[in-house]
Amino acid sequence: VCLLDRNGLRPARWVTTKNGYITLASEIGVWDYKPEDVIAKGRVGPGQIFAVDTETGQILDTDAIDNRLKSRHPYKRWLRQHALRIQATLTDDQGVASYDADQLKQYMKMFQVTFEERDQVLRPLGEQGQEAVGSMGDDTPMA
């Protein structure tokens, strides 16, 4: 299995050959094969997965893996049937949970939530209903 992070800074290229070999590496040419022996080749992109099912010999890409996992169990139905909505017990006039500073620090420590995570990740999620977008710096791949 090969999984690239969302930035995909380290390239991953794969080649399958007629004699049954699969090579996956960050550099082209780590294995000396003849161009006429190549059956298929490609690259694993940012956030993608490449895997080989060693029982069937099938090559699986991100979509195939996602579909395989989704079809194994009815996750959506389970979620609808068994999800519990958590209601805050300490609320203000608008029904918003309110905690004093000491209690909030205790909960943050208990659930390993840092101030940065609360401010940069959880706040946008709660206020806009979407995951926060951030950058770890210049993530432009080298030529």
C-alpha cells in the first residue's frame, strides 16, 4: 500500500510489467525494465492510495478502495439508526453551552484539544459548518 499525504510533495510512480512485477518508487529507474515489457504505469497523486490485493493480484486505486470499504457495511444506515444527538446540559439563554474557564481547560486537557486546534479547527467547523482550510507553508512541488 502507498498513501500520499494531501500535499503529495514526495512523488510516487508505479509500473507493472509483463513478468508480474510491480514497482512503486519516488524516482523513475529504480528497477531496470524494458519499455516494451510495461503493461501499465501511473502516479499516485496527493491524497491518493495505491494498493495491491495480494490474494487476488488486483491493483486498487483510491476509488476502488473507497468503493470496497463502503460496500462492506451499511455505514449510512447505521449512522441514521444509531446516532445520538448530544445536548449540552449547561446552556445560556440561547441554548448555547457555556462553561467557566476552569471547566473548559479541564475538558480541553481531557480530550487533548489545544487552544490552536480549538481556535483554528473547531471554531470554523462550528461557525461555518465546514473544515478549516490551512497551509503548512509553501507546498508547491519541485519541478
